[in-house]
Amino acid sequence: MAMVCLTDFEEYAKEHLSKATWDYYAAGADECCTRDDNLLAYKRIRLRPRILRDVSVSDTRTTVQGTEISFPVGIAPTAFHCLAWHEGEMATARATEALDTCYITSTYSTCSAEDIVAAAPNGYRWFQLYVYRDRKLSEQLVQRVEALGYKALVLTVDVPYTGKRRNDIRNQFRLPPHLKEYGIPANTLDPSISWKDVYWLQSLTRLPIIIKGILTKEDAELAVEHGVAGIIVSNHGGRQLDGGPASIDALAEIVDTVAGRIEVYVDGGIRTGSDVLKALALGAKCVFIGRPAVWGLAYKGEEGVREVLQILHDEFRLSMALSGCRNVAEINRNLVQFSKL
């Protein structure tokens, strides 16, 4: 069967992964309202296409933190890729290297940071970090990934405690014994983390720090004041606080507050190239996909992730052209309106 769109990969993954694994990747917190709204929110946004603009040549390239990538879609940090494909994060790293975009490696990887770098030595990578109760562990991890050539740290700030994911509890989800978790078990995360820890992290590293998990203009302003290099507007795929906003709905107020002082990115709910276009029109510099990368892995490993990224790339290019945009710089807020439905 031809894989035409990202939902084709979703259906394949649901059919071929074990129930416990599928439920783990699909899980949202509590009633999954925020998880589902991440998708629905994009459907409430309409495009305002401009015509007769000579779109015979189009350019999807952009930059993140000063590095050029082939198009504004990267891979969000997602845990346990070896549950979906035996090569796990190594396959994901090779796919993102091949498509020349950014891969945010999760602390909760099932391959070591060293193996991921060895698999795709020329790839552009950031490293997602949690702060542990034992600060020495976090410190050592930061030093390790900086030495390995990771280009930024993505401090995830929306998990002082893990959200309640009902199916994981019902399934008594655990990592199978043959897989190793290279991060630290979740119950060692430090719930006392605060803004002062951003300064602590900056004292450990020369790498830019990007904060993932901001949903309000107030916290966006604090992030700028604390000298971070970027924000990922994110509700953790709806896996943490149920009842919060869809990430795309929180984006515009954060972009307005930041006012170009730092870069703003978004994840959660991106399934088509037109979703990418809408996010950029609302001010995101780049978007990151989580679950679709795992579906690609479940389908065909590295090749599957490449296909997912290529489909998004081609759909984004087409949506740009049909909206009258020849390059990423021409995408702006005049391109979107919110549905009255």
C-alpha cells in the first residue's frame, strides 16, 4: 500500500505495534482533551491564499539558531524509539541527517547519545534535558552531550511530575527487559526546578538553552529575561496537563510577547504540510513532530522516518505555492484567519 499521508503511517503503526506500545505512544493525560485539541485546533485555522504570484520556483529552507535546515520541520524529543524499531534512535538520527533537518534527542532514548552520533555523524542535533534530583547526573549529561557535538540543550519544563496516562496504568506499562533506558527513571525528576535553574544550567555550558513547555505570554517574557535562546511552545503532546490550550492556540500570544528577541518554535498536532504553513504564519520559526516520527519508525525504520519527513516537505512546498509564498520569508500572519465555526 502506498503511504500517501501521515495518517497512513498512524494506521500502520496502530495495527503492527503491541497494544501496550501503541497505547504508550498515543497516550494523553486524563481524558485526552488537550491531546485531541492539538489536532482540532489546526482545523479551526483557515488559509488566505494569494494568487498570481509566480510560484514557479520555491525555497523551503530556513535557519534555526543560525544553522540552515532544508525545511522548517524537525523531530521532537520522544522516548523509547526501540519499542517501534530495533535500531531506534539511530534510525531516526540517520533519517533526519538525510533530510537535512534538526533532531532533538530525548533523555529517555533507548540508544546511547554516543551511538546516535556515530549513526549520523553529520546530523544537526539538539539534546532534550530534564533536571534530576541528583544535579550531578544532569551536570554529567550536559558535559557529555556538549562534548559529542550536540548544538543546543532543550530544557523540558512541564514535567515536575508525570501526567496521569490512564492506559499506561491499565497496561502496567514498563520498558521490556531487553531494552536499556539511557536516561534516568522518571521518579528521579526534580519537582523543585525553578527559573533560577536556568542560570545554573547556563553556568555549566556554552550551548544555547531552549525551553520546551511554555504556554503563556507571562512565562515567555520570563524566558527572555533569563537569557534563553529559544522557546518551544508545547503541551507535551497533551500528555501532561489535560485542559490546557492546544499548542498552536498558545503560539500567537507568545510570538507577540517575544517580539523577535528570541526564536519561537511549536510542537503538537502537526500532521500535514498546511499545518506547518499555518504554524509559520502565526510566527513559529520551525515546528517539531513527535508521534509521526515514531509511526514512521514502526513502518520501516530509517526509511519510514524519511518518508514521513519527505511527505511533510512536499506538502509544505505545495501549500506554500498554492498560498502564493515563494519562500519562508514571505509567510506571515496575513495568510491565516480563524474559522467562525
